Amino acid sequence: MTVISGTVVNGATGKPVEGASVAVGGVSVVTNADGYFMFKSDDAVEAIVVSYVGFRSKRVMIDGKSVERLKISLEPTVIQLREVLVLSEDPYKLVLMAISKIPHNYSLQPEQYHCFYRETAKKRQHYICVAEGVVDMYKTSYKRTDRRDWVAINKGRRLLSPKQSDTLSVKVLGGPRAPIQLDIVKNTDLLLNAKELENYNLSMEAPTTIADRPQYVVSLSPRYRLPYPLYFAKLFIDRETLAFTRAELSLDMSDREKATEMMLVRKPFGVRFRPRELSLIVDYRRGADGVMRMSYIRTTFRFNCDWRRRLLATSFTACCELAVTSVGGIDAQPISGRESFDQRDAFFDKVDYFLDPTFWQDYNIIEPTVSLDRAIQRLLKRSVKN
């Protein structure tokens, strides 16, 4: 087996680059908050390709050997003035054109995605819960809705703080089905349809690049106050193909009651829930066949909870992320209802205890950040003592 690990940094500042894609053919991993990655392959690896929005992609030769502690610097891309030309001065028309191109840019065949998934929860600055695993995702053609797409847990593990005071029985929107529900290119009811776009102000932003391909950048902000909350968003659109490459969304928190209805699934009686943030990042990557596929998704929830008899509120942060490590299309089989993960299910309730040194074996994963790795070790020690 070939194992490659290292750190991706900004060549101009030296700071780590989080969320950079490290790929070999149809297999990829994502750097963590420290810019670190680890890649495993049963075959000899000649080279890896590292890319991130706004930077020049970099090809690093490996020559079939395992390599550790690589340091890869990405250089910011400079967009020449001639590349700033826009097909239409109207960003609304540009987005509608990109929507019309979805059947041409995304898969028209059922496909099986193999993914890494992780959930974390923090109370103030301390981790209180970690759950992670390997999930399989079946996606139908992008001509269909997401209702026939399914997720199944291949294997998973969990770790919870044994301190009773850390327990919080609040469930927010998310879970392994989130990548299906929040695949905005397929689930166009969320944002990418003519009727919904009329609720937003759209404007052109400075262009950028993703994987060395020039991108239009369109920003959205709420135009009206509706019965449901809208988003602040940025859409990245490939200049040549008009494919949606990346979306960054943040829920409008100006109306706390509406935001709560969107975020909160359930809570204990007597607990007051105060939403602070719901943000979403969705990345799509072009395959060797020219087809765009979802490659990474991350949702972040920040909220406060207070109990009526307590003076101070407690802040919580919940994060879910999924990275597609490989895609198979020829023999893709639907996931049965019995094996599938229901949106009412909690990932934490369906997986085993964390302590298993051989858990990952040959799987590609998102490596823990330094802070998360330390938190895991502390939680493991507490769990063993209890």
C-alpha cells in the first residue's frame, strides 16, 4: 500500500489551507483545519493533484513510493483582465443559464459514492462528541429529484463525553442524509430555480479560479422577508461550461424564530434554543470524463441554549462534514430501505464505540485537527475511567 501525507499551505502567507482537495484519478481526500492530509492507495501512485479555490493547482510527483511530511505550497491565482468578461451583465440571467446546463454538466447515470463522514459537537471551546465513519451513497441521475437517493452506513464509531453536565438532548438539522438534502444542484427547490431566485438580490463579484479553471462568482442576499428564512450565498460557476463548482450559503439570522424553525428538530422541555449560525459549503469536482460530481460538503451550526433557572447561556457548535473519496457508476445498485439511513435517525445511535485501533484499515479519511485529536484522547481517557 502507498501512503502519502503532508500539509498544504498558502504560498503567500505560509498559513495552512483547509478544505483543499488532494486527488489521484477518481479518489480524493480533503485537508483538515491544519492543512494536513493522508492518502492511502492499494496501487502505486505516480503523482497527486492539489487544488483549492483561488489557487493554482499543483501536481506533485510521488514515483510510486510512500511519502510522509510533504509540504505543498499553493500560489494564489491572478486573474487577468481579459478573463473578467462576463457572458451577461445580468447575474440573474447567468445563474439561469447555469441551471439550464445542469443536465449537460452532471451525471445522467445512477452512481455509487463511497464517502468519509464525521460529526462533532463542542460545548463552548471543548469537544463533547465525535462520531465518524464510512458511508455509501446512491445517487440517481441529476434529471431526477433527490427522493430516490439513499445513504447507508458501512462502518462507524462514536465517542461521547462521560460528564453528565456535557449531555445535551438537542437535535439540529443534519446527519448523513444532509449531503442528499443539501446537494443544491440536484435539489433545486432549495435555491436554484427561477421562482426562488426572485427573492434575492444578485450581483457579480471578482472572478476566481478553481482547479485552474476561471470561475464567475455571483453573490446573493435576501430581497424580501418571507415566512421562511433566506440565505446569503456565493455561487461559483465555471466560465467555460457554466457548471456550478462551489456554493457557500449562510442562513439569514435576522428573524430568530424563523431560523429556529429551520435549524431545530427537537429539544427538551424548558430549554431555550437561540440560533447563531447555519452555514453550508458544497464543492463539486470535475471527473476525468468531464462530468461534475459532488466532492465535499460541510454544515456548521452555532447556537446557545439556556435553562430557565440558570443565569448564563451555554454556546454549542455542531459540525457535519462528508468527503466523497471515490465514485463507481457501472454496477451502482440502489440501497435498500432496510439498510438506508432515515432522516429521523441519529448517526450516533447507529454506530459502535470509538476504541478500535484497526478501525480505518485501508480507508481514506479526513485526518483530525490537532485540537480534535487531543480532545479525542482526553475523551477516551475519561471513558475508560468511567
